[in-house]
Amino acid sequence: MFLRLAQQYQEVVQDLVMSLQALSIALEKCGYTTSCYTCGNQIKSASFMVSLTDKHLIRFLVSDYGITWMEILDDRELMKLEGAEAINQLRELSDIVKYPEQQIDIVNYRQQKIHLAK
């Protein structure tokens, strides 16, 4: 059972890495500054970053060790999520590409919403 679970997790990581690469390309086409780095050719990990505004940064890390979403504003960490919660935040980030004309709520931090509009 544990070998099967480990293999399934590795497949999830590979799917996430490929999705992050595609999201990086799509966000760049929308005018955002992004980077997506992978280690080696086996697609086992990635570091994805996107600058949403001048001082608003998203960093998403995925590897065999875990999955982390970190949101940074003015050099301060606003939010850090792991696992399924981190993956769920990618949906909101991808909405920027899907609905470029709408404001997207990326984070609701301390009753203060940060809206993105291009």
C-alpha cells in the first residue's frame, strides 16, 4: 500500500510541475513577471514565483518533501499554506488568466482584500 501511495504522490508532483510551467507561460503572456524552475529532467520538483504587483509576490514550491504556497507583500509573509490548501490557491491564481477583465481576490488577509486587475 505504501509503495502505491508514494507512486501516486510522485504522479501528483509531476502533474503539478507541468501545470506550474503552463501557468507561468500563461501569466507571462498576460504581462506578469514569472519564473518556474525545475531540478533535472525527471520533473520531481519545482519552484514557481509570480510578481502580481510591485511588492506582491507568490511563491509555490512542490517536491517529494511537500507542497507550499507562500504569499509575500512588502517583504512580509502574508500567508503560508501547505498540501491541498496550497494547491487550491493555484485555482485562484489561474483565474487571472481565465478572466483577465475581472478583479480577482487572491488573499483575504486580516479583513483586508487585495484585488488584482490588469
